[in-house]
Amino acid sequence: MFSKAWINLAILLLLLALVFDVPALLVISALLLTVVPVAWWWTRNSLKGIVYERVLGERRAFAGEVVKLTVRIANEKLLPLGWLSVEDRWSLALPLQDGEIYPSPSGQMGFFRSAFSVRWFERISRHYWLRCTRRGFYPFGPVRLGSGDIWGLFRRESVLGHLDWLIVFPQVLSLEALGFPPKEPLGEAKAEWRIFEDPSRAVGIRDLRPEDDFRRIHWKASARRQALQVKVFEPTTSRNLVVFLNVATFARHWEGTNPLLLEKVIAVAASVASHSYEERYLVGLLANGSIPHSDQPIKVLPSRRPDQLGRVLEALAAATSFTTSTLESLLLAESPRLPWGATLVVVTAVVTEDLLSALVRLHDVGRRLVLVSLEEEPPDSANLPPGITVRHLPASRLPFDESLLGESGEWEPDLAPPLHFTRGDE
């Protein structure tokens, strides 16, 4: 707005005031030559050296918890600011305990507005508390800063694109509270000290025996010794468990989605994964759903990583109702790639004949299977072999807090969440 035209106008008014002896024009010209340039310069430099920072007390929380959020403003220059407006973009699904988030045209995101008066080299901190009302990935930002001169003649705005994320995990309850039997909730377990060999940890070589697999031959050592040698692997007692999650809530997934039922299925899968991790299983997750802005199934393979449970819960927090395939197709396609001794736990809200047929096929080839059904009526297990463990948990009787299981619609961030696992990660 401010240009040379203002200077030319001020000089013209000054000449008119002197020629016609008009004091008012003299005051106006003096104002234009002093206050307006100072206000323009002040506004031009107002947002320089301004640092805006969000500090989340926790980056990961469970549904129902309260997370502290600190907003910090720093003015790292000598020029003070009479006013500084802040318009930060927050999710409407995380209400403030003492404050208000104003709706935006996007519907799912809102604006948190506040104002500050910042002196030279001053730092200001304000604390807020967010209630985690439902699982998901929630972005914070970008933020729009506005400031200007103390007279309010000019205004300058700046957008900071830095994003922060809060991950809200689904509810997790003990399996006994969900209705699983207290003893062997996932079926009869194999001996805890049964010894397997870890193919990723070779500890030596030995002579070839008739029962050895040719894939274990160490060809370089065989060449040196002029006799076939095989690798000897370190023994391990690791047990693998993979949760197969069905995000479809109807027999035909294109018929729609029951959001509340989907949240209960995800919460049961999270509870099974948490229990198995505590029992020192190597836990993985496969789901025929996808994460936001993706069309690929969710896959977190069993791993020894210390943060493995967090990675599984992150995947469940990001899961949407978008179905990439039927669960039976996912089972038959992915089971050959899983460790042979792994326990496959199928968690579903609907049990179809095709799913039962797939379970029978996997059982016939030696897979250990557990079916967890959330249907109101028990699944037709008459045709299932006795080796398949069936757990019937009617969804209407599950003790989850339904106020924390989502609303009538499904929330999905308009940005791809920064997940710590990738498809096919081991």
C-alpha cells in the first residue's frame, strides 16, 4: 500500500497548506511524512525474528487421555509488537478443555485463534489441554501469523508450514475383560521353550546330513574343506503371532460401513496385539484396509524391534474403512510369506462361508488359527476342524467406552500421516 505516491501527496498538501494558509492540510502532510513511513517500516519488519512453536506433552496417546499442548512465541529482535494475531489449524476432533476451536470450511479442521502483545526479546508460553476423543492421526498446522504497526494502519501476514502430529491409539482392554477365557485365551499354546532355529543368525558350519535342506549349504566353506558343509543357526524360542484384521463390517464390503462396529473390531485387534506382545510373542498385523491417501493393505510383519507394539498400534490408529480386498484373499495370499510356526488370529465383524473355507484350507496345510468373531450370533463352526480355535465376542456386549469409539462419520486427515512403518516392513 505504501509507495512514492504517499510522499508526493504529502508534499502537495504541504504546498497547499503554505499557499492557502490551511493548518489542517499542514497537519495531514506532517502525518503522512512521519507517522505513515514509520508505520510502514514497523509493519515491514514486524514478523522478522518471530518464532512460533508447538510443544506436545505426548506425541502418542490412547483414546480418553488428556494431552498438554504448549504454544511458545518468541520475539528475537529489538522491535516490539503491539499486537500479534495467531491462527493455527487444529483438528476439531480434539476439543480444548478450556478454549474453543472455530470451524473452518473443510469441516474436519478448525482454527485456533489467539492474540499476543510481545515486547523486545520476550518469550511467551501458553498451555492448553486437549482431550483425545477418538483414535487417529491429527495434524497441527500450518499457522498464520499477523502483525503490524501500533496505529493499525498496515498489516503483514506470514504462513509457517511446519506440522506437528498427535497419534491417538485405539482403546486397549485385557482379553479377560473382553470375554476371552482366562486360561489360554488364544487357544492351546505350544511349549514355551520349544527350540527353533533363527535363519538370520548363523553361528557355525557342520558336515551335511541326509535330512538337511540344500538351501543351507555353505558353498565357500564346502569348497575350502572339499566336503559339503551346512550352516548352523542359533537356536531361538521366539513365537510369532499375526493379527489379520477385517475392516469390512458387511458381507459385501461395497454395501457400506458400520463406523461403530469398525471401531470395536479395531479395538479388539489392538487388545489381542497388546496381550500377545506382553506374552513375548513377535507380533505382526495384516489388514485388508488401508491408511489415509493409500490403496494398499496394511502390513506390519513380526519383528524383534523394541517399538514393535507401537508400530502395530500406529497402523491400527491410521486404519480406514477402505477395503482393498476380501479377508480370505489376504489370508491365502500372505500366509505363505509368514513364519511357519506363527499363530494367525483372524479378527472380524462378519464371518462368511468363503472365510470359513479359507480357514479350513490353511488348517489342512498345518497352520495354527484362531477366529475372533464379533457377530451377534455364533459363527457356524460345525464344518470347522477342531484344531481351529473360535472365540465369539458379540459386539453389543463388549465393554468399550462407545463415546471414544468415533462418531457417526469417519474422520480422515487431509494429509498423509507420517507413519513409522512401511508396506512390507520387516
